Amino acid sequence: MIHTPRLLLRPWLDSDLDALTAINDDPAVYQWLAGPFTREMNAASIQRQQGFQAEHGFCYWAVVEKASGALIGMAGLMPVTFDAGFLPAVEIGWRLSPAFQGRGYATEAAKAALDYGFGPAGLREIVSFTVPHNRASRAVMERIGLRHEPAMDFDHPRLAEGHPLRRHVFYRIRTT
């Protein structure tokens, strides 16, 4: 578990399914994804994250607000599992319930994940990517020190040609 002043990043529990389903069913969240997640897709996501945690020692952890005890989203590190020109790579990412956005939680969680990646996980490089018009995520990337590398921008191979979210901007940070 990773503690920050206001958050707890922890491995997923099967009992997190309802909260995760509610987050991923919000249009403000899935506008950046390929659509809403079904309950089954969320269950599979939890299992996948549990597997990454067991295999790599990290995943997109469940993010809990300490003050309320509420599961407010996910943040962390995950190996990139699709074919791309920057592999092998570990991605940093986050997704928060809209009720908890705009409070600095994404940046706080992402900084903690970055510290874990360059500390205990021993990573030398971490990447991140999103669609060009996702200004909030791009701002988090820049606040935690990632830099946009326009020459590495790419079309996401899991999205069909012509899909409005297919184009992605690429960010990276390396240890010094």
C-alpha cells in the first residue's frame, strides 16, 4: 500500500467491483475510453490488475480517499500490453470519479506511483499517453515531470481507424 497525505493506493479487492463499475459508467469518465465498461468488463479489469500486482509488484491500484474511505478511482503503473513503437514500456495512468476531480488527487496519486516506479520497482523509464484533447490528463503528466514527445505520438492499435479517440499523444520520463 502507498500512503499520500490524502490518499491510499492499494491492491484491488473483489469487493471493489460496485464502486469501480459506478466510476467507469460515468460519461465524464468513459468519454476518454472506448465507451462505458460493463460489470463483467470491470470484474475482468480488477482481475487483470490483481495479476499485474502479483507478477510485477505494481498495477493501477485502487485509490481511496482517506477522509471518507471512498474508492474514488485508480492510479498507478502497468506494463503496456499492445504493440507499439516504444516497447517494452510501463505506463503511468489514473482515472478518478468526476466527484473527486479538480482537487489535485490525480497529481497526488500519480506522483506517488512515479516515486514507486523509480524507487522500489526499479524502473528507468515511465511513459504515458492520452488523446490530444484530454487537457486534464496532459496537465497531470506535465505536473509530475513527463514531457511530450511529438515524434512518438501514435494511433492506438486497439481502436479502429477513424475512431475519434484513436490518435494519442506520447509522454515520457526517465531517471537521471
